[in-house]
Amino acid sequence: MRRFPPCHRLLSFFSACSSLQVAKSKAKKVQQLQAQYNAEYPAYAKDCVDVETAGSARLLTGQKLSDQEMATLATRRKEREARCKPQADHLADLQRQIIAAQQ
């Protein structure tokens, strides 16, 4: 069995410590990003997603809407999309950052 000089053992030890520190740092970053996402998503879901699914429920129940009601809903949908797009883009960016940090 070959023995390595003390300086090689020391370098190996520091390398292992450095790798462990990087892993801890990545885990902490993922944790912070997930906490931020989890804090911001409920407000987005309440303002943007729940309203969207309400329209789907109307369609599933077979509720008939007049042309004027359809136009009103279309206008509201466009306004909501414009209002919610920055939040949706921000949350999508957070998801990309989480995925990147996990790799």
C-alpha cells in the first residue's frame, strides 16, 4: 500500500471540504428560492389562476352566455392577462432558477 505525503492528504482534505461547502451553498440557495416562490405563488394564484378556472367551471356546467357577456369576459381576460403577466414571468424565472440551482 502506498502512502501519500502529508501535503497530498491535506490537499485532499481541503478539496473534500470545499466540495461539501459548495453542496451546502447550493442547497441553501435552492431552499431560499423555493421559500420565495412559495411565498409569492398564493397571491398570484388568488388573483390570476382562480379567476381563470372559474370560467372553465361555467363551461363545464353548460352555462350559456350572451354575446355581450362573452365580450365582457374576453375584455376581463385580456386585462387579467396584462396584469398577471409580470407575476407569471417572475414566478417562471424563479422556477428556472430553482431547477438550475438543483443541478
